[in-house]
Amino acid sequence: MANIILLGPPGAGKGTQAKRLVDARGMVQLSTGDMLREAKTSGTDMGRRVAEVMERGQLVTDDIVIGLIGEKIAKGSRGGFIFDGFPRTLPQADALGDLLAAKGQGLDAVIEMQVDDAALVARITGRSTCGNCGAVYHDVTHPPKIAGVCDACGSHDLRRRADDNEDALKTRLMEYYKKTSPLIGYYYAKGQLSAVDGLADVETVATAIASVLDKA
Ligand code: ADP
Ligand code: AMP
């Protein structure tokens, strides 16, 4: 069992690779983005506030996401956790360390998925996600076999995200460089960082991640 972080800007391929690890290794994917999108539909005041922040491409406050992750870690996972989109700030990284330590656990690897901004625009503006099972598609590089129908579960509910547009992406990238990229130095200094080429095709990235995990 291993606990890992997939670290990278929006569109780096974190969700795509996390889903493969869930299938291949029985790990549990913890995506704070998915949890917040769920909270958005709850109809509560908190849900509405979160929705506005997300649509602009800004980060939600640390206490909200740390609370969401804390609940999941408390439940445990036999195959280990894949943290996808969390932590995104240094206080979140410290909180994650504390939450895992309280369970007698730690991080086995932090995998930085390296991509360039030009590729991210193309990836984000072509992305769709199955509203039923969460499978991720791309209009050009990974379209579903039958247009509008999820290959994995047959659902017709393929969705575009409200923040997957060029304007929100500019803010999301700025948030990444300002607040999240310092985590690369943080985990490097702790000796936990490994980098993979996120521009390679999905299979090649998966192989690179597997080799990091097998050494962890
Ligand atoms: P993230 O979770 O990091 O935001 P996703 O996994 O949702 O990123 O991927 C963003 C988009 O890029 C999706 O449309 C996905 O199909 C596509 N994608 C993911 N990995 C690759 C890859 N290695 N090569 C080309 N396209 C990819
Ligand atoms: P993602 O699905 O990871 O691309 O996240 C979508 C949006 O959710 C982000 O642009 C933020 O507004 C919010 N979000 C997700 N995870 C976090 C986090 N760890 N900290 C703060 N905001 C987050």
C-alpha cells in the first residue's frame, strides 16, 4: 500500500492517471476538485460560495479542503490514497502530513507531472467528463467510441466543466504558479519528489508512474 500525491497544473493528466491507479492497484482517488463539485450541487450556502470561487478559477480556502480530506483519511484505505489536486498550498501540505501521521502513515511518493502551458489550453478546452462514473475524455486525443456516450458505463451524461474555458484557465494557472508550485521545492527538500514527463501519451505516463511506485 502506498500514499501518493499527483502534483501538476490543471490539465496535467492527474485525474486520468489516478483512475488507472484505482483500477490497477485498488488505491482510492481523493480529488478535492470532485468533492467540491459535489458540494456545489448540495444547494447549501457553502456550496454556492464554493461554486463562485471555482468558476473564477481561484482556490477555495484551506480550511474547507482540509476538512474534506480529513474526513476521507479518517476512513482509511487498504490500497493507499492518491491525492489528486490536493495539497495546493503549503498549509494544505503541512495539514496532510499531520493527518497522515495521526494515522501512523506518511507519503510514499510525490509525483510531479511536467507539462507546458500550450498543451494545457488544448487539453482543458477539449475535456469532457462522465457525470455518472467520472471517466475523462478529450475531443481530439481520447474521444468516446460513440459520440456523447461514455465507453466505461454507457451514460449519455458527458459534461464540460464550467471552469474549463481559456479565461478561468488563466486564473487557474496563475494560482498554480503562485500557490502550488512552491510544493515542488517543499517535497524535493523532503526527498519525496519524482518527476514524470506529462506530455507523453497516457500509456507512457502510466508506465513512468508505475516505475516510481514500484521503487517507493
Ligand atoms: P487534471 O486532472 O490534471 O486536470 P485530466 O486527467 O482531467 O487532468 O486531463 C485533462 C485532459 O487531457 C483530458 O481531456 C484528458 O483526456 C487529456 N489527457 C490526459 N492525459 C493526457 C496525455 N498524456 N496525453 C494527451 N491528453 C491527455
Ligand atoms: P480541479 O478539479 O482539481 O481542477 O479543481 C477545480 C477547482 O476546485 C480549483 O480551480 C479550485 O477552485 C478548487 N479546488 C480543488 N482542489 C483544491 C484545493 N486543494 N485547494 C483549494 N481549492 C481547490
